Amino acid sequence: MNCQRYLIAAGILLVLGGVVSAAENAITQPTQVDSEALTLRFAQPASEWTEAVPLGNGRLGAMLFGGIEQERLQLNEDTLWSGGPHSYDNPDAYQHLAAVRELLEQGKYADAETLAQDMLGIPKYQQAYMPMGDMLLDFDNQDESSDYCRELDLQNAVSTVTYRIGKARYTRKTFASHPDHAIVMHLECDEPGTVAFDLSLTSPHPSQSQVFPEGSMLLTGQIAPRQGNRARGARSLIAPWEAPGMRFASKVQVVAEGGTVVAQGDRISVDGADAVTLIYVAATNYVSYRDVSADPRAKVDASLANVRGKSFDQLYQRHVEDYSQLFDRVSIDLDGSDLDENRLATEAMPTDQRFDRLTAGGSDPLLAEQLFQYGRYLMIAGSRPGTQPLNLQGIWNSELDPPWGSKYTININIQMNYWPAEVCNLSECHEPLLRAIRELQDPGRNTAKVHYRADGWVAHHNMDLWRGTAPVDGAQWGMWPTGGAWLCQHLWEHYLYTGELEHLKKSYPIIKGAVMFFLSDGVLVEDEDGNLITSPSVSPEHSHGGGTQDGQSVGRSGISLCAGPTMDLQILRDLFANCIAASKVLEVDEEFRNQVAKTRERLAPMKVGRHDQLQEWRVDWDNPEDQHSHVSHLYGLFPSSQINPQDAPDLFEAARTSLVQRGDSGGWPGAWRICLWARCQDGDRAHHVLNDHVLPKFADNLFNRGSVYQIDANFGVTAGIAEMLLQSHLAAEDGSRIVHLLPALPSAWPTGSVKGLRARGGFEVDIAWKDGQLTEATIRSLHGNPLRVRYRDETREADFAEDETYRWLLNERD
């Protein structure tokens, strides 16, 4: 496998320099990679949830434990939530708006925040993502096992468990098939007639099971009512629901080769088989966020009917072909081409031992490779066209009271989940979020009318399956009116990367609607300088110093409500600019476009504060000793590019100062910092945060768990590594497209390559480097757009037609 990688890498050099035709080389060709380097392996079964391996097909999720006496698959279906269709809008909210604004103008921040609690939605919490249940296989293994190995092959999205009992070698292969809408497990042994187990389905919800003579089991159930907010402290944040809950069904079909299959009671018993294939399907009564009239049992019966007669090999091949078309688009090698014994030994090392080496102060570029591709794997496994977006836990949750309800937190977390989608060549996987943004329009229009008497649509800091858009949880978190505006950035980014005009035509009314809210009378207010600001608002999840003696920020322990936080104005600059650009591309709404441009010019500017930092608020409250997790005011540096050394050098230096003062962090805040340090073109600092702060907070199965499990840091790490190797922007002065090669390459990765990354403007990029210096880059054009290519202090112009390729070779000017 390693030799195969070397030959492919060498083959790149056969392409001629300069601009060449790519007619015989499609833009996105699957790339063979080293499967050993892309395998997570463990020498023992999982003893807890964060040691199990995740599988998913976008809609169904499974956590596989790999036990010997008992195999457990903890199961999810992405539409199984508490609650039901509901509008959270509060008809009494608007009557408090003017008074809250007046209190903010008077500097009475605590009083304003207290009054703003009466502006929250009804109820003040949203609903939660629920687990479906477990599939359990109980084995009657009396003898001691040996040679145990549990693996997750990211190359094929297949989990394999092998072990010996005596001389017999048992193997279980499991995958989640997107084309066949099922989770499939195949059990076999090299000694015929020795596969035996009892199978059962369970659920934490009220449910009942039924077995059928042909060897299938059906589990049906319903989410129970929830009285009040259950005990778990502030992290629960789940609304009560007294009405009937969602209905669900799951079904497993047992197909044995030889032996007997007996279905009775609440289990299916298999004995004396040569091999067994299990096909699991599940569904709910969800039709849309407004409609829960579907028949979940009919859905699962239809899913099993579609796979009836297909062998395990056929199901496996269909799964691998579907998955590979996405995963194989991008390959990465951060360890150079030296295929020595040390590399081979590292690839074979159990994943938990790799982490042990990191905590001892070491560095592991191969683990960084795995983490990059693991984020892409999780994206494919958790987000496919037609499914729900990735929530705080992706699609994997085992708890009835998951942290923060396992909702869609849209003040950073869901956006971070999708940061790698476009740049890492998984544009199709962006679709669930883009569709959810479209679905927010109707609820958001009602919230705009009820809460603000405004046109357009608005969403605040959280949404759930039922597309709630009102402020929730508490005024200190929820009174933030720019959540929907930030989500619109994803609509625009998808267009920038793909150039899909039909997508832009569908997205423009959504972007325009978000702008119309802020252009409505009374939504934006004037500050003392005549600039336009938001009020009331918050800088997400950070308390300012207003009303305190020293007037400095205090983490989460103080008052958050304010007017005109920096992040709001940054998001609005992007929203307005995107609306203007889209209207020009589509040649519509010139008069409205001019109005948007005039309003954009009046937005309050960013400020540099007394500690040389970028101010987070209009008032200079930033505390240089306040090393808070959120760095909301650095949105302008990343994911936006408003703050950059070319167009805004003073703000760029102030943002960097803020980044230093806020300190390093693990979890999702650390993943954001990786991206931010990459934008600062400081690869060593980005790598330091990755290696010394983020990775130590990851679990053995590579999930980000920090204080609790949430998945955003996994995606943030993937985006951050991509950002270290490739950045792309539109120049502020003329809108030209810029690709920046190796902008933040750390010294820990002196030699390597990456293939298949995407750049804004419609480009696909391969990069190779050695001894810390670019040796070659290949840029393939999707649409024939002109391009500026930057490496260090040199910039070259690349003019090429559609389906042509530009090459940058070491020490050569093409």
C-alpha cells in the first residue's frame, strides 16, 4: 500500500508545467491512499461510549462497541427528537423591546438583561435529539479469547472486529449503507457451523418488540411526555412537552448461511451457522418540521423490501462504491515519502497508544492525517443530501438528556460543523444545512413580525428539528439576532466554491430576506456617532464589564446583554456584501442593492482598544487576563476574511493581539483557534494548539469530548488543517480570486502533500512540499475563472479556460 502511494505521487510530475488541458483528467478523480494510515485500531472492546466507533449513512447512526461476550450497537435516527411541530414565538416580547434598548443606552445593563428575559420564546427552551435504542448480540463464549483487534477503516467506512476462541477465528464486519438505507453486519468464522448468538432490540423510550418466523424483529415505540426541565443543570436546556411524542420503528432482518434461526419472545436465536448477515433499518413519523403524519413501520418495511435478495457482498460493494466517490477525492500525507520502519510501526499502533505518545510531549503527523480524514469521514457518515444537518453531536447520541439538548447551536457550533464541507471537497454533504436554512424562512418571518414588528426573517442562537427561531434559553445567550444572518454565509460560500447558478437563484431570496429584517424600521438603531448597530444583542456567551467597577470582561459570570457587539457588525457586513454581489450576478434588484450598500456604509466600524486588541464590544471592556473560550469578535478574521494583512493591517494586528490575550484552548474553541492562527499565517502556533491543546481533549475513538462530548471540534480540526495548507479569498479591491499556497505550514510537517482541496472561485488544488518549501502545485479550473496564485511573497496571475490546469513548479516561472 505504501508503494502504491509513492507511484501515484511520482506520477504527478509527468504533467507539463504551465497551463495544460485537463480534458483527459476529470476535476474530481478518486485518489488511492494508504489504507493502513487511515485505520483506527484498538486492542480491546470499547468499555464506554467514547471508545466505541461511529458509523453512519447520514440518517442512521451507530456506535459499535466490539464486545466478545456481547456486541452492542447504540443506534440513532436523525429525525427522532422530543417535542413536535411548534412555534416558540412570544406575542408579549415586542412590548419590552423599546424599554430594553433605553436601559442599554443608559448603561443599565443588568436591568436590561433582567427585562429581556420576558422577550424569550415560549417555552424558553427548545427540544432535544433523542437516542433510538440498542441492538444487542449475546454470545455464549465460554473459553478465553485471544488476538483481539477492533478497527475502523476510514478508506471504506467499515468496522471490523476479529478475535480467536481456541483455534477458531471470528470476524464481524459492519457498515452503514447510504444507497440501501441500512446498517449491515456480517458475522463469520473460519470453522463452519460455529456462529451462534441471541439478538435483541431495546429502547430507552416506551416500546415493544415483536419477532417474526422468517427471522426478523420489529421494535416500535414513542417518545414519552416530558414534565419540566429534567435534572442536569444548565446544560440540559430541554423544553417540557405534554402532547404525544414522536413515534418510531426499527427492524432487523437475520439472514443465516446454515444453522438454525429461531424467533421467539423478545429475541432471535441463531445457532450453528457458517455466517450471518444482519440488516437493520429504522424510521420515525417525521415528514417535515410541520408534519409528523408518516407511518414509521411502513417506512422500515419498505426499506427492508428494497434490499431483499441482495447478498452481503452486493450490499458491501454498493456501500463502498457510494462512499468512495466522496472520500477518495482528497488525500493527505504529512509525513513525506520516507517509507521507513518507524512509519509502518506507527501506522500499526493502536489509536489510544498514539494519544499516550502525544501526552508525553511527542508529535505525530500521521495522527494529524487521520484526524483530518476522520473529520471528512464523519461528514460523509453524518450529513447526506436529504438528511438532517449535523447537530452538536453529529448524529450520535446515547442520552435522554444530552448536553445542551444536542441541538443546532447557531452562534458558532453548527457553522463549525460545516467549515470543512466545501474546502475538503464534500460539497454535497453541505446540502442538509443549506436546506435547513431554507426551512427557517417561514418560522423566521413570524419571529420577525411577532418579536420586532419587522419584515424579512430572523433566527437567534439556537434551532431544533422544529425550526425554532425565537430567542431561547436565557437573554444572556438567546437575545442575539444574527444567527440567521451568519447561516446565510453558508449559502454564499456554497456558490463561491461551486459556481452553481441555480443554487444562487434559490438562495438569493433567503439572503435578501435576512437583509430585509435588518433594513426594517427600528431594527438597527443609531449609536452616539450616528452609526447603525444592533440592539439588544450579545457577543455570544461572553459577559462584558458594563456596570462593574473595573469595566472589564468577566468570562461567563456577569452580564452579557449589550448593543452593537463587534461580531454582529462583522456578520452584517458579510451579509450585505453577499446580497449586493448576488444581485449583481443575477442582474436583479438594483434599487434594493443600492439601499443595502448605503446601509452597509453606515454600520459601526471595528475598533482597536486600550490593550491594542480588537474590541469585542463598542465599549472598551476587553480584559487581557480574561482567557475566555469564545472569540466571537474574531469572526472577521475567520471564517470571514474582512480582517487580513492586505486590506486591514491595523485590524489584523489587533485581532492577533486579541488571539494572544485570549490564550490557547482545547475542544471546539481550540479548533477555532487553529483556523485563526492559520489565518494569521502562523503555522507553528496553529500546530501547537492542535497538538498540545485540542488533541489531548479527544477520546480514544477520536471524538472531541472536552468536558462533555460534542462533535464540532472534529470538524474544526479538519477545517483548520486545510486552512494551514490552502487559503482562498476574493480580493476586497476588485473581487479577484486569490489562492494562497501553504500559508501556515508548521515546521512539524516539513515534507508532505495534499490532493483534491477546493478553493473559492471554482478550483481544485494539489500541493507538494519538501523541507518546508513548496515544490509543486496543480490548480485545476472548474469554470475558467482567472486567478491570482500566492506563495510567500510572490503572486502570479493564472488565466485559463474551463477544465484547464495551472502548474507552479519549484524555482520556475511558468
